[in-house]
Amino acid sequence: MRWFVGIVVFTVGVVLFGSGLSAQESGPDAEFIKLFKEYRLNEDGSQETRVIKELRILTHFAFHSLYGETFVVYNPRYQKLTIHEAYTVMADSKKVMAPSNAFNEVLPRFASNFAGAGHLREMVITHTGLEVGTVIHLDYTITTAPGFYPALMAKEVLSTSAPVDSQIIEVNIPASAELHHKMLHLRTGPDIFQENGRTRYVWSFSNLPARRAEPFQPQDVAYLPTLMFSTGRDFGEIFSGWTSQEAFQWNTSGDMKERVSQITSQQADPLKQALDIRKLVADEFNLFDVPPEMLGYRVRTAEETWSGNGGTEAEKSVLLCSLLKEAGIKAGLFVVIPEDLMDPTLGCLPAVKGFVVEAFPGDAGAVMLSAVRPDDQNLLADLADHALIPVDPADKSRTALPTTGSADAVFTLKIDAAAGITGTVSAGLRGIMNPFVGLVKDNTYAKNLWTSFVSAGSVRSFEIISSDPEPSSLEWQIASNSAFKQQDDYLFLELPALKNGFNGWQMNYLSASRTTPLSIPYSLEESYSFSLEIPDHLEMITMPGRSAISNQAGSVTTEVVVKKRTVIISRKLRLNVREITLQHYDEFRSLINEWNDMNIRRLIFRTIQ
């Protein structure tokens, strides 16, 4: 789930948040000499957002691929864009003013094919005279009409694609107004000035490093300096005003009622009804990823989304909730806010990250559903450490706690004379690794849970012994004639693993050093036991033995034992810490390297005469 936040979508060049490093250069491609952003609330309720930037180009890569253009998106029905200055100062101090054809309005890409956003515009500002050493100067203001936003509010993450020498954020409001603000991960407060019947709050920062593009980072607000502010009285006031929109009355049209009736008449199980309705909304209605602030946080009704064949994430979530209610299934819509940003004293809609629908179909218990994508389980991992705020005040707010996943699998296998493998696999799956929803939607889903030689093509039959939101127990009968990779007289057998556990993260490589914290989707335990009967013409080259690593991040244990013509293998992975600090990164990396080691996760045999 992704929301754009703030009043203005302000991007620089093609990439907003990159590593700041090119393949050819060892240092940053550019640096901000100055970043200034002023939010102003006028007495008549109108708002102004002024942005001033000075960016020095340091590499050819910077002006060829990164910073040649600036994109400013605005809503001309309620907003006016004024460009005060746009020029560059070349390395020889020559000033080059942007020509008239450097300013071109286009339809934002995210508004394509969406009638509800067809009036939005994106000003593309092309910077001219670029070379190494050039300084880009840009100064513009967006003025917003009164009433378009419920308050002056923003969430500013103080990290960009390039290092910043000096950054200033200023909030200017009438003295009669009150500003609520919060700074995360940085101990600094504003300088406050009273002048001419107005109050100015000024935050000043210097020497801010560039954002790094390392994989598996936590969400930005979890570790980057972040400023939030709002002139709303509190969260309750702003949120109740937002939920008073007609969309949250859950009305449905005749066509919608008829389609729901078709689903419920074809499917008696309430859980399967809920999943069929979710599939309808997720698959048959377009998602228009328009930043909510560009529409003034307005949400169209379910009927409008239905007739328009699509909507924003909020609108598709309203549609899903409305259809579930029409089917007689108890359902509620929740907004999702990172726990760090949820502050009842601060009414800041840009803090909202996304939406989730909670349904209670029959006796299955609560199931969290997304209106924009299918899931094989409740949205537990995505919601961990987030506050869930109900649209209906009769429902209770809650905080989604970190979840875990576990799998315990036993393989009883036999290799025949033709190097084929047959056998039985049984597994117990729990928590986020239990694909309960996927199994309910389609029981053939179970055929696709494994890697290597237990892939779908090798599954001859399977049985779902038990399946519910807590544990599921399954058994597979497999037969594979292509399990081995052969090179001369040697045969290589890669041991299988569950696709929806660690394997699904695709954490195949971790660099030797790191500059940002590392976050994994959820803590987990995976245990695999193999009993492999081998024929007389195969000799195992892999040496028996045991290896184990245990530290604060978790543990990895591997053991290989040979008993006559049977090889017994045990592989266990436990990761018990979701957020890996730099202090413990080396320990975590040692676990992952051990688990990924090809010498441990495959067996080698040699054919003998």
C-alpha cells in the first residue's frame, strides 16, 4: 500500500529517491546547496506552499539521467502554480534563464484513463545549460483555494536523493491558529517568531545525508527524520470530518446488488463469498494510484467507483466494504497508519498509509482483506506495527502486532535406479506462512507451495488434512524424473523449501557492509527433515556432519547423517528479530549466508559402476 503525502508531489528528475550514487562515480551525483519549503495558511483559509531549491550538478550522470527535469503536480480546479524563478548558473558563472519552451504541462501518468483525475496537471520544467558544476535554481509557489484541505498539514521525510547542505521548513500561520507538530528520529524543535499578527515556525537542518537505496529497509518513517504538523485541533476532528463523506454510507446500486446476488447464490460458504467479492473488486476494477492530496482527500462513492470501472485505493476499499455488507457479511473499513505516526493530538491525513477491510464471514473469524491485490493469508505481515483506525466509530481501533510464521515439513523419499524421486511430503503451517485464504479460494493452490523437485509438475496428489486460520496440515505425494542436475558422473540435488517462507523474500545476497537498518517481513521458524533412500549405484559425495550458528538474530542448524543406504538431513532456520540494527547486521548476515550456502542446501552424488 502506498500513498503519496504532502500537498505537492515534488520530484526532481527521473528518480526522486535513489542512492545518490552512479555506477561511474564514487561520490554523490549532485548535492542540494539549499532546500526551502514554506507552508502558509492565510486568513481567508487559502494555503500557499513555496519551494526553493538550489542543486549543484557533480557528474555527467546527474544531468543526463537524474536531474534534468523537475515535475510539479497540481490540481488547477483548486490550485494555482506560480513559477517565480527558473535558471541555472553554469560552472563559469554564466546565468542561463529557462526559455519559455522549458515549461510544458502534461497529464500526470497516474491520472491516465481516470476521469476523476483527468483535470490534474503536471508541469514539466526542463533545466537548460547543464554541465558538471552547474547550479540549478528553482522557485515556485502553489496556492490552494480555501476548503480544499481540512487543515494545513504535511508529513516531511527529511531525506532526498542527494545530500543537503541546508534545509529549512517554515510554517506560517495566523496568530489565532494553533499548530500541532511532531519530529521523529531527530531531537530538534522549531524556532518560533511572532510578527504582524502571525506566527512562524522554522525548522533548520544542515548536512543531511542522501537516502540510500539498500534492499530490505524499514519503512522510511521507522528510521528517517520525519516532521509532521497540522493546524487541525486533533486527529479525531480531522478524521471525523473525512469520514463524514457520502462514500462511507455504503450505498449500492441495482447492478451492484444483482452481482452480489449472483455470487451468494453460486456459493453458500460465507468465507468463499467474501473471497469471491474481494476477487471481483481486486481483479475487475482498475486501481488509479492518484495521490489522495491531489483530490483534496475526497473519496467517491461505491456506486461511482462501480460505474467508473475503477478508483483509488480508498475508493476500491469502500467498494469492497459496501459489497460485503450487501452480501450480509459483517465488514468494516480501517485506515492503516504506521504506529510511529499515529498521534491522537495531531490531525494529519498524510500519515495514512493505506486501507484494509475487516470481514467476519460465518464462523471463520476475522479476515483482513485488501481491495487492490489478492493475498493467500490475512494481511498480517503488511499490517505489523501499524495502527488500524476504523471508519465506523462503533468499531474499535487497534494496533497490528508483529506476526510470525512457522513451517514443519517431513520428506520421506526414495531415489530409483533411473534417478527418479518418489515419496511423501507432510507439513504443518502456522501464522503468516499458513496460506489459509489461498487454500479456501482454490485447493489446487497447495500444488504450488514448493521449490525444486517438489514443484507443481511433480505433485501427483495432495490432501488438505486440516485448514483453518491457525494451523493447516497438508500432505503431498510426489514423483519427479528431473530432480537431479547431472555433470559427467556427478548428480546434484537441490533440497526443496516452501515458497511462502524465507524463500519468498528473495534474500539471496547481503552486502558485507550496510548503512541503514534492515527489516524482514516477519519473524519465522522453518524446519525441514529429509529421509532419502538411495540406490546401490549412487555414492554420496556430500560429507556427513553438523553445523550450527546461533546469535541474537536467530539460528541456523544443518545436519547430514548416513545410515546404510539412507541419508537423513535436517535443516532449521529461526529468525526472531524483525528489525536488524547496524550493530547486529553482521550476525544476521552470517545466518543468511549459512542458510543460503549452496554446499549445505544441495546434495552431491556420484554414479558408480
